[in-house]
Amino acid sequence: MSKENKFETNAIHVGNRPDPSTGAISPPIHLTSTYVQDGIGQNKGFDYSRGTNPTRERLEKNIAALEGGYDAIAFSSGMAATTALLQHLKQGDHIIISRNVYGGTYRMTTQVLSNHGLKFDFVDTTDTQNIKDAIKPETKWVFIETPTNPMLEVTDIAAVSSICKEGNIKFAVDNTFMSPFGQRPIEQGADCVMHSSTKFIGGHSDVLGGVLVAKDKELADKLHFIQKSGGAIPSPFDAWLLLRSVKTLGMRVQKASDNAMVIAKYFEANSKIAKTIYPGLESHPQNSISKKQQITPHGDIIFGSMVSIVFHSKSEMEDFIKKINLFSLAESLGGVESLMSVPYFMTHADVPEDVKAEMDLVPELLRLAVGVEHIDDLIADIENALS
Ligand SMILES: Cc1ncc(COP(=O)(O)O)c(C=O)c1O
């Protein structure tokens, strides 16, 4: 089915065929830890739910189809997925990571995995020469986030892919900010895609999850092995919630991105805002790269629903946060409701001050995760909060 049908059809039908035993249109949630075996070594493809579970498998098939990968491997959170990817490496292996990566990824790599012998270098991957310069004989993976959180820096996926291919290095992309509707890195040469499915895939701010999509069987097998061995799996109920939510992914992402474009233009034209960062604005330094790689399955350019703005002072930002109604002050993004956060003190609290300074992350930066409310209401609310 996945090959012939379009994205929205696959989002609804792959992994979601009606239950053959009852005809239930919504497939059952297999809340079971174990499976009765017909005899020693004879089972129906399932033996213990840490290893495999029918509901989780449905979700994995669905996301793999949307990203165009060989298989997907689901985890209990985005961080569990990133950790699992890095856990299949060995002591002494070197990994190059985007400097402006999600704060939790920075914390996991610098404060946990580096104690286990993995070596990391954080570079500004918007300039791909920095990747070339950082490559060592022991470099095994390049891990980028594009657009990044919260500076919305964009890295050229196809360019990084050719550098990696030349050096026989594997390449992973954290695609959380675009979702498979807005960007499909495997089509552009990545070996692995990572998602915090807590965000757009979940879409309703009610579930945590993570997923890795492997381009080929060899990597998929290694990652399933880590999934089974480490056990950081989503519960069947969480897997079902994600499978339910992904059905509307395309329309949610399109609507939120359309809203974000209007909002970004509004901020850019307003003198009360010192700086507006949005990949869809001509003023964004990587606007042309976004136009090249942030493409919907239907060939339209899409810029995503994240907008970062910098106020002239922290007190003006605090005033805005107090006055605004429809944007709630909360970490996370990708839900139907609009959220806002101050990354300097929230998501990126664990990133050292000098690293934040290097990436221009200032205390006056407010990150908006635009939802799918009516744009007139969002603009009226912003207008009122700025007045
Ligand atoms: C870009 C990005 N990657 C990874 C993560 C981690 O995901 P989770 O919170 O599901 O562990 C987040 C969370 O905000 C994120 O924004």
C-alpha cells in the first residue's frame, strides 16, 4: 500500500488495517506483557512485549512508510531514541553533532555518554566545511538537527549526506521540527531519522514518544536489538495514541506552518521585536536551503511552525508573556495548541553560558510553537500582548 498511495492515505491506513478477528475499524491495543506459545520455540511472531508488541509494530510500520525508511524502531521518548542510536556505537567512536542541538541531547552526550567512552564534537553544521574539518579516522556518525531548537538554524541535508558518503560515515537527522510531512531526510541521503514523537506525530500534548527510522535492514536490526536489550519502549497505549494522532499529521503541520508564516511576518514588521527568526523569511540566513529541502510530499515548500523572537529587554518579554492568552508558557511544541518557552532558562538551562553565547541564545529570546487555532485569533492576541 505505501508505495502507490499518497502521504495522507498512508498516515491513515499503514499499520491501521481493521482488526481481522472482529472487524473493529480502530485496531485493538494489545495490553499484554507476554504471549502464550504453542510449543517450545513455536509462537505467532510475538514472545515478550519488550521485544515485540503488535500495537507498537503497527506504529513502526506507519512511521517507516511516512519517512520512506526500511523500518522504524519506537521508544518511550525522543531522548530514549537518540540514546539508543548512540548506544549501538563503541568506546572511542567519534560523533559530530550540530552545536545548536536540543538541550537534552547536549546533556545526554556531554554528561552521560561521554563517560562511557564516546567522543563528541559540536560544530556549526550550517557551514558544512566545519563538518569536513571535524572528521577524524574514528568518526562514525554525523548527527544534525535541522531546523535547530531554538535558533532555527538550517543545515543542508544533501550536502552533509555527500560528505558522509565520501568519508564512509553514517548520517542521522533529528527531524522533530519538520515531521515527515515537512521533510524526509532519507530521500536526501540520511541513514537514520530521529523524532521526538512527543511533538508533531503525537500532536495533542498528551503522550511522550520517540522513534528512529532506519534506511536499511542492517541498521534497523542493530537498533531493534538495542530497543529489546535496553527496553526503553513505549507502552502499547502510548503506541496506539501515536498511531491515532499520526492520521491527521499532514493537515495539522500544514495549518500550523501557514499560521507561523503570518505570525513571523507580523513580528518582523513590528519595531517592538528586535529580531524575528523564521526559516520562511527572506532575512533568514538559510532561507534558500529551507526552500530546497523543506518540501511536503506534494512538492510544496513548507517552513514549519516554530518562530523565535528576540525582545529589546527581558522585562518587555515578561510583559508579553503575562498579557498573552492563547500561547501557554510551557516546554514542547507540535501540539494543536500554541505554546511558548524561554529556552535560555527552560529547555537549554543545562547548556553552559559560553555555549549559549556562541550560538546567540540570549535570555530575551522567546520561542513560539504555533498551533492550529484560527490565525485571526492568534494575531489579535499577539497584537494585544504587544500593546
Ligand atoms: C528537537 C528535539 N529533539 C529531541 C527532543 C527530545 O524528545 P523527548 O522530549 O520526547 O524526549 C526534543 C524535545 O523537546 C526536541 O525538541
